[in-house]
Amino acid sequence: MKKKMSMSKSGVSGSMPMLAAHLFLIVLGALQPLQGGADPILYLRGLCHDKSQDLPPLSLSLQGLSEGFRMLREGHGREIEVVREMILCMNKVCSPLEVSTFSIHDCNSLADFMTKDFEDSPLELEKLNPLVVASVYNDLATGVPSLGIDFKESFLRLALKYRKEERVIVKNLGYLLEQTGRHGEAEAMYRDALSTRPADPGLNLIVASMCPPHHMSVEATSRTYERIVSRFHQLLSTVSHNSMKMDPATEIGQMPIGWPYLGYALRPLNELLGRTYSLFFPMLTEGVIDVGPEGYRRGGGAVRLGIVAESIGNTSPGQLIDAVLERLGKGNNIEIIFFKPPGLDTEFSRMMDSVASATYTLKMYSTATSQEMIKSAECDVLLYLALGMSPSTYYLSFGRLAPVQAVFGHGHPITSGQPSIDYFISSDMFQLEEGGGVGNGDFEGYSSAPYEVVEVDELKRAALGITHLQGGGGYSAFTEQLVVFDSLTVHLRPPTIGDAGAATVQDFGLEEGWDYYACLQYSKKLHPDFDGIIRGILKGNKRAKILLLEGAKIFTDRFRNELGFTEEMISRLLFVPRMARDDLLHLLQLCVAFLGTYPWGEGVTAFEALSVDLPVVVLPRKIVVEQLALGQLRVLGLEKTLAARGEEEYVEIACRLGRNEEFRKGIKGWIKAHKWRLFGEEALEEVATEWEGWFWRVVGRVLVRE
């Protein structure tokens, strides 16, 4: 390890290396003028993706941006197209999948470069159509996923300056405020807009679904849940059927991504959301031709499998299934048709392009066009990779676009709430009931007692009017038919560490002599109910230090207000910046355990921890979504050792991993010897074979293997 990472303690920010300014100068001096009658957009696109030049992505992006500004100043009459090509240039550096330690700063440096150039008046924005200027700023704010929050907000406020009444900009800025903890300011902005448009379906739906990303108490999560339910019931009771043919893709453009982290039943919320969308936007379901139960009945030949990707492409959904899809696509029994959002250019999308018989680019702002595109491909099965994360694919799911429609249950492990989705694909390994797994190794469990299945929504039933009860009083979490595979259904490509040499704590600015616990999850996963685990470990192991991502600093005051947290304990919380995967794996190697969160658990992060032999501690009965980490422990034979039955046992397991070196080494050794069950070629073959067989069975065919 040659890089030294910076940490921060208890709310004191860490620092990161700054970019060298000479990169800007190199690029600005390298530009060539536009030749003859060449199309300016194609020319700009070529500059951004010129692989013949030995330049890093940042330099190529700056080259394209500089030329874009020149075009805007001279005026080609295609300002919006130019800006969108400039945004694609920025995405070369700012893609969330290609992100590295430095590229986050590269991304913000590009934004700073663009901000200054737009504001320094050579463009003479005041002379342009205000709608054009507002659209430019709005596209800048929304077109680059990894752009810094401050830049996004600045661009959106500048957009409002030129087009104050534009609803899309109001919604985008309100959403940003909501997701950065300024819930009150966001709602005030929405309410102000509603005062002049009280019947606006998009604004009404957004206000009803508002959910802060962070809560300071368990009681606050309960109040938010009840408020959402109440607002939707009120909305449904006061709004009649909308006869206007509006597309929600142009009216809303966001999903209530905070809902799953509240810790309560998601099916009632998603069903309410679906009913409201159907009422407000009937075009989602009207005019969609039902393919019919007979399907396409081609007789023999491969099953035509349509894959609908999310705009975030290469995060959890892609990583968990890309190896499986590659294996299926290279075979003879499954023909893959790939549907991707515009601008998706990632490792995952490039792999899919290489194995698919056809690739279609969806129209993000025209649901009807995308629906027709998918229907025309005549897929036998349509598989959504992460339904509920992206608005454009969520809108598609209202229609019957293939004879069989399913959701990959682990890209976004919650029910769709949609009657048009037939199946939710899961694994026996992910079900809470005991019995899954391949044995429990050489380790003795702490308890032989079964999991206590807690009915987390008992107090909500009357308010929600839930009637979907099954035998024994249980509540079905799915509107789809649950399909349970014997295999994991997922396969993560084995992570590798590229840098030679072992990492040391000094490489990360840490001190020797401490037991480091990794809890490196997004801050919205740190539910107030999980605070007791953090407190218990810090109290039970005086050498414990817990590593959290920087975003968790927002909870420092919450910890101070919690009974039992002392300032000394809080001083042992360290906040870690986002980092490249290679650095993350090195850091995990230095830890004694990975702490699984609840009520939202972990999938890819658990795989990554186990890939470097790091024990993962989980509390299954507190997790309200699919039990991905539990399934991984079952495959390794470590369920009874690392899956706790209650909070006290969770803390006991975690503390023992820190204090008892022999115990820790024994488990790490067991993981090292058996992780081939997760990452090996045989594991991939088992998962791919089960998927392939199911695709054939579900369309009514028999696959005969040689």
C-alpha cells in the first residue's frame, strides 16, 4: 500500500488529495479547431472519447468541456445538445462504477470548471432564452450521478433563477433538499408550488411520499411511516380518475428511496404507491396490449430473456448477477435482449452488450415509447434487475410487456407492489426459517433456540387495513409469487486486491493496538434501533473502534442523546471517506469483524468482507428485507456461529471476535478454506444452471441437457 488514507474522528472532516492544476492547462492547449462542415455534436463526442490520445479520462473530459464552451460561445443553435454531450464527458470521470479515490475530486473539479465558465459571462447567458439556460443548469445538476451535492444545489438554484415557475426544477431541488436532511425546507418549497397548482398530480404524489433519509429516534421512523400511509389514503380519497394523458416520467422523475430504511412493512406502501400512480397516470396501464398467457409460442429454440437495467447499472444489482447473465448469454439455451437507460456505459453494460443478441436504449422521458420498444422485442420473459430504484423502469412495470415478468429479488430486495409482476426470485438460503445451509462446520453456536420471528408491524395493522393474511397469522411480504431457488441466485465475481504488499493501519491513518470493526454502510442504513449494537460493542470491548462512512457523522448528536453513550465511546467512532474498492478490501483485512446492519441488511458488502476472510455478524430476525448475508453465512456453514438470535448475542459475538484472537483466527481460517462455495466456478455453475432451468420451465418448455 503506497497511499495514505485520511480518517476523521467524531465529526472532524478528513482531507483528501487535491488535483494538480496543470491538467487543466494541458488540455486547454491541446484543442484543435472544428474542421469544415463537420457535425459539431459528433466532433464534440469524438473529443471526449478519443482513445488514440494517451490522456487520462479527466484530461479527455476537460478537452471535451473546453470545446463545448467554445461551441456555446460561438452559437451553433444546438445549445442543449452541446450541454448534454458535455455531461456525458463528465460521466466518463464521474461514473459511480468507475469511481476511485481521486475521481470524486476529479468530478467536482470538472463541476467547478463548468460553474466558473458558465458564470464568467463569456456565454452571455442573459441573451439566451431563459428556458434554454434553465434547462442547461437543470441538466448539469441531474446528469452526473456522482457530482458533489453543493454543485448540484448551485446548478438547480441557478436554474430556478432563470425559470422560477418550472415544475421539474422545483421537484429536483426539493428532492435534493429532502435527501440532504432539509425535509422542512423541501416540503415548504413543494407546498408553495402546490398553492398555485393544487391539482398537480406529480407534486401531490411527491408530498405524500416524502420520507427523510435519516431519523434521530425509533419513534420518528414510526411517525414517518404513519404519516406516509395517512397522506396516501387522503390523496386516494380526494382525487378522481385523471383523464389527462400525462407521462409521470416528465412529471415526477424520482422514487421514494427512503421507505425501505424505515424498518416497517413495505408491501402496503408499495401497493398504495402503485394504486395512486394508476389513478393519476392512467397511460401507464391503458393501451398496453396484453401479450396473453399463450406467449409467443415459438416452439423450439432459445428462451428470449429481456433484461431491464437500472440507471445505476453497476452497483449492487449488476454486481450480484452479471457473472450469471454472462454465463447464460454465452450458452445456446437463453437469448438475451438488453434494455438499458440512455448514457449507461459501465463494466456491466459493456458485458451485457457483448452477450446480448440485441440492445435497446430506453427513452427516459417517454414511457410509452419504451413500452412499445420492449413489446416489439417479443421477449418470453422480462426480468427487472432492481425494480423500485429508478422511476423510468418502475413506470414500465405497470404494463404487461412480456408473457412472464419477474423481478430479481436481490438487486432491490423488496416487493414491487405491482399486479403485473408475476414472480419475485429468491433463495431458500435467504428465508428466515432455520434449516438452510450446508452444515455448521466445527464451530459451536451460542444458542440452539430458533429465531424469534418478530411481527414488526403488529401496531400498524389497524391503521393500514391490512387484509393480506396467510395461514398462521403471517403477512405475505410479496405481491408477486415467491420463487425460492436452492442456490443463492446470485454470484459476485471474486474481488481481487491489486496493490502488492499487505496494508498496515498506518496506511489508513489508524493506530496500532485497537480492534477495528467495519460498519461501512450508507448512513441511511444506520437505523436508530441499531444504535444499541454500536453502544454495546464499545462498552463490551474497551479496545473497540468502529469505522463508519463519513455520512454517518450526522448521527453524532443522536449518539450523544442516547442513554448509555459516553464521550469516550463517541471518540472511538471513526469516520472513513468513500474509497476505491481496492482500498476498501485492504481496510477490511485490518478489521476484526464486519457489522451487519438492520433493519436493512447487506449483500455486496458482505460478499466483499467474506472475500478477504472477514467474519460478518448479522441479526436476521431484525432484518425486514431479503436475508442476503444470512444466506452467505449458511453457504459457508457459519450460520450458528455468526447469525445472532438477539441483540445481546450479537454484541457478545462481535466482542468475542475482538477479544479472543484464537476464536477470530479460527473463523477467518474457516472462511478462507470454504469461500470457494461462494466465489468458485462450481458455485457460479450451480446458480446459472438453476436460473436457466427456471426460465425454461416458466415458459412451459422442457430443457433437455446433453
